[in-house]
Amino acid sequence: MFDNLPKVKIGIVAVSRDCFPESLSVERRKALIKAYEDKYGKNDIYECPICIVESEIHMVQALEDVKKAGCNALVVYLGNFGPEISETLLAKHFDGPAMFVAAAEESGDNLIGGRGDAYCGMLNASYNLKLRNIKAYIPEYPVGTAEGCADMIREFVPIARGIIGLSDLKIISFGPRPLNFLACNAPIKQLYNLGVEIEENSELDLFEAFHKHDNDPRIPDVVKDMEAELGAGNQKPEVLPKLAQYELTLLDWIAEHKGYRKYVAIAGKCWPAFQTQFGFVPCYVNSRLTGMGIPVSCEVDIYGALSEFIGTCVSEDMVTLLDINNTVPADMYEESIKGKFNYTHNDTFMGFHCGNTNSKKLSSCAMKYQMIMARNLPEEVTQGTLEGDILPGEITFYRLQSTADSKLRAYIAQGEVLPVATKSFGGIGIFAIPEMGRFYRHVLIEGNYPHHGAVAFGHFGKSLYEVFKYIGVPVEEIGYNQPKGVRYPTENPFA
């Protein structure tokens, strides 16, 4: 696991209403723990053994116990009906994400002395959570057998990791956004509302720090590591020392500026003056830091960096940031996609960025120059991109954004990168998302999203959706690709 991510340890606390047999919750808790450990191991859970919570005093004792055990996430397990006040106070006073789950009845032969009524108790728990304005994760169907509840708790782990990560995240940015880049506006008020710190720096600060690393004795070792990673794709070896110097600059900046925060993401500057002053473009270095679990967004996209970090937490894997860039030409669709994959032409598009996607997520890679920038600048100052087609496979395209008037909204869409050659440049892939054309119009355009989207390599929509809900994004502001036949509110019914 990356060092820049939280390690989740879940404390499982069972509760019991005092007019129900406490043994119901005790035995069901033991069965739940066994089911989880048998299937998923013991590393990320802790069974609170001190008491079954029936009262506020028990609640305090349980909280002290899970805190002492180092738990940073909580599962409140209704082994029976449960004490609605004490169980919700567990979530209120626990410093971290909380989940509520309830026990199903085990046998038709034990519905007198052994009936727990947790199905009913979950309703009271949810009512009391709302009454006290307490956040908690409740699964889609939160009542189950020991094995079923174990699976639900396992699904909570990446959700908890994302929430915990945000509570200890600092975003470090360099420079204002480039000219003509208002799309990636970043009202920082919502960052503070989420518990995220931000440190905004000048490009001049970064330039000074870079030159303090001139002739850094560590540069040759970083160059060797880059050479090993690039292999035959090392087409611009002359720029590697500068890139190594820049990588060391960023890593040292993180170490010196992390402050009291545990986790860091970077929103970096890369044009228009970056190339002429630094003498390269930073794309490849950005890709390497992202591969270390330290997401770096291009073009000072602060909410892009925030989105990347959430995806890294949820997936425990590196992510990337791409432009939702261009259509797939009709002749390419006819030749390579139609009849071979179950997608319409409008379901497909190309996701691209100059060269910030990590080499492990590319079919092959090569160090090149930035072709778009080189149209106006000498080619030698635009070297430093990592180009190649993105690996085919499942992806989730998503973004968390603050609007210009500081309201949170998000989108999530699951799809795949197709195994089709792009015949283009940069870090690029042919993406397919069901009903992408309608999603593009009625979520992305209608929601005023920028062209940058974060990409997680796998299907993580379920976890991302729950993270966004938990941190306060209104559910009506979480866009997704509606299936065919389900109309968007802004979709013309006569179109």
C-alpha cells in the first residue's frame, strides 16, 4: 500500500436493547467476527470485547476501548433491536467514519427467545441519526447474516479510507491557473468544509526551490530509476537530469510543508511560462509521483487533485487525470469498434492528457516532447511527456467539484478502455461508457463541469458514490450515466 494513504482499522461494537437478551448480540457479534476473519483476515478489524452497549455509560466505555485499540472507523452492529440513543451517540462521538448494520434472524425454530428484531431497530437507528444530524454509512440493504454483514463491512473499508484520507489531506498548489483556464475554477471554501487544508504557492517559490536542488547528489540515482522505468522508451535521455531534479524538489517540498497533515496531493503548474523557465514539461514527474500514491493534477486543477486522491484511497491504486478530449472518428469506429464491442459511436470518446499517466497504466510508453506546446515554443523546452496508449480494461470516470458559488457536486460513470489503437499522441485511450453521449450533454455540460476528469482503473462507482454522499454532496448533485429509457431532468422529451 502507498505510504500516502490511510490504513483502515475498524472497531466493531455490538449493541443491545436492555429488554432483549444480551446473549443475542454477544453470539451474533462472535459469529460476525468469525465470518469476517475467515473470509478477509484479521488485519483491519477489532472486536470491542468490553461490553455490549446498552447504555450511555457503556457507550463511553466502548469508545474508549476502540480508541485505545487504534481504530479509525467504526461499525455499530445491531445484534438485536438496539438502544437508539446510545447507539447513535457512538457515531456522534467517534472521531471517524461510522457504519450501521443489523443482524438478520437465523432460524425459524428460534423466533421466540431468539428473535432479535434488528430489522425494526435499524429504522429507529436511522431516525435518531437524522434527528441528531449524525453522518453514518448504511448499506443498500443493511440487515444480514453473519456472512452477509461481513461482506458489507468489507465494502465499507474503501469508503472509510476515502473519508479518513480527506480528514487529514493537504493539497499543495503552485501558481494560479493558466490564462484561458477558468474552467478549473477552485473556490477553496468547500475544501475547508470537507476538512481539507490547502497551501497555495507561487511558481516563483517553486522555481527558487528547484534551483536550490542544482547539482543535488541524489539526481544520478533518480535518473537511473527513470532509465529503468522507461527502458526502450527513453527517447529523450538528455532531459532526465532536470526531471530528476524537479522530482526531488517536489518530494522535499512535501516533506517540509506537510505540516500536521498525514496525506498530500499536488496541483501543479505546467504552462505557459513553465517550459521556458524550467526548460522542460513536468508530465513524466507528475506520473511518477502519482505512481507513488501522491496524486498530481495538471494546470493547477485543485479539485482534480482532490478527486484523484479520493480515487487513490478507494482503489488503493494509482489513478490519472485526463481531458474528456475528442470524439472517435467515424471511420475508426466502423473499422475497429462497431460489431466488435457493444457500444454505439456516441458511447465512445478519447481521454487524453499530455503525458501524466503512469507507465504501469500504459500499454507501452515513450519519453517525448509536448507536441501542442511545441507549436509555439522550441521543441527542446517541451520535453518531458510520457506518451502511450492507456491499458485496456475497466475504468471509472469521476470528479468532485465545487461550483463557482461554492456548492459541491460530483459525477461518476463506469466504463472501459477499449483495446483499440488510438493512432494519436500523448497519454491517451479510447473510452467507452454506456450512454456517454447523453451523459456528456445532461451531466457534464449541464452541470458546468470542466474538461478534466479523474480516472480510476477498475469499477469503483459504488464506493465513490457512498464517499460523496457521506462528505455532504447532495444526492441530486451526484450525476451518473442514466441507462437508456431513463430521462435526465433536462433532457428534451420530444428529442
